[in-house]
Amino acid sequence: MLYQTLETQIPQAKLDSISSTQKISGLEFQRFDVVVDFPNGIKMKTTGFSRLFGKKEFTLNITAVNDKIRQQMLDAFLNSKFN
């Protein structure tokens, strides 16, 4: 859904995406990464994680144009503990 939204709202941008799974605190999450190259040279990266906890869906999206800040946010989430 994120990819289609970006594609529709920013048709002149170049999009690249990949989906995978990732274990965090022993739990498997669906992961979706998108890189958006804007015509003005700005590159935006977004990473989404989701999984079900019982009947409830948990979704987290991290979006940034600064790679250092993005990595800090990713590291914080990837080191999370779930019980």
C-alpha cells in the first residue's frame, strides 16, 4: 500500500523496494523497505515493520532523508524487547 501511495502521489520520483522478514526479540516481522529518489536529488528511505499480536496488527514505519538519524531509529527498534 505504501509503494502505491508514493507512486500515485509522486509520479516523477523513482522508487525501489524490497520486502523480507526480520526477527526482532525472537519474533518474526514482515519488513518493507522503499527508497524514493526525488527529481531534486533528495533521497528518502522508509522502512516498515508489521506483525500480528493475537488479533491486533502492530505496524511501525521509519522514514528519513538523513541516513545517520534513520540508522539510529532502526537500531533502537531492532534492539527492542517483546514479551
